[in-house]
Amino acid sequence: MAAYKTIAARAEAEIVEKKSRFIGQIAPVATEEEALAFIAEVKAAHRMARHNVYAYVLRGGRVRYTDDGEPAKTAGMPTLQAIQHAGLEDVAVVVTRYFGGILLGTGGLVRAYTDATKAVIEAADIVTVSVCVDIVLEVPYSLYEQLCRVAEACGAKLQESDFAENVLLTFRMLDGTQASFLEKLTELTRGQSEIIVTAPFDAAF
């Protein structure tokens, strides 16, 4: 699986355009069901709003958007395009509009929904998800610092360290890059430590 960009957690941002409030909310979603549940939740929380415009992009090319009563292509499409321009996948965005009494016109609406989506994307923590493996081993304290230096040089990130009688370490790295690190670990521990490599999985890295 190719690496892709998404967000780590939900985020919210708000802009005001000619007294209309545009509240953007974004969430990481893995399926259409998750996207629709998030959208329903936001709509329920903002029942009094005139419009709850949404768009979502899932891996594999599945996209969907709605103008929710705004003129065609002035709301949902700009929201979707802002997500795509940021290169994000597996995300859903809802932009809630509380009408301020002043009409914005089609150009104004496009700008407002685009800016609200950009604002909430900027507020989110964007992460790259890749296929990774964890490497787990137990070593004596005397090897700890040297092992951490070797890991850093090989592109492995320390995830956990449990200091007991020995040190139990968990490193994470991109799948396919671990051969050199494993070789150096075997040399460093003189083959005395059991080295466990997990099955590949998706993780932010």
C-alpha cells in the first residue's frame, strides 16, 4: 500500500464572512459509514444552522459532497476541492453556516466555503500513514544508548522503552527498510537477544 496523508484527530475552525459564521469540522474516517456518522453528529449538533455542507474523500477514490441547499457548486464542490488540494484521504469535512443576513453571491460563497475548509485543515494535525513494522527486543542497560544511536541512523523510531531488569525496547520503521537495522542489532547483541519483528501494519510515520 502506498503512503497517504490524513489527519490524526478531529479539529475545528471558524471564519466569519459578512456576518455569516462558517464553522469547519474535520474528522479522520476509514469508511463511508464512519463519514456519514460524523456528518450526522455535526448536523445534530447544529440543527438550527441554515446549511451543513459536507464533503469526504476515502482511499480508493470514493468521494462525495453536498451543497445542502446552497446554490449548486458553491459549497460542497469547493469544500471537496480544498480537501483534494491538501492531498488528504480518509477524511470528512462539514462546514456549518449560520446566515448573517447578507447575501454573499456565488463567488462569495465559493470563497467562504473554500476558506473555512482550508482553516480547519490548517487546524488539524496532518500525518502520513505508511506500512510499518515494529521491532521488539530486550537488551542490557549497557547497550541502551548505543542501540538508540544505531536505530536513529537506520531510520527507526523508538516507540516504547520499559526499564526493568533489562530494557525492553520497541522501534518502528517503514516496512522494507528493516534489513540493515536487524543486521546491526544482531551484531550489537552478539545474537544474544531475541528480536521480534511484527507483521506489517498501517501507522502514522
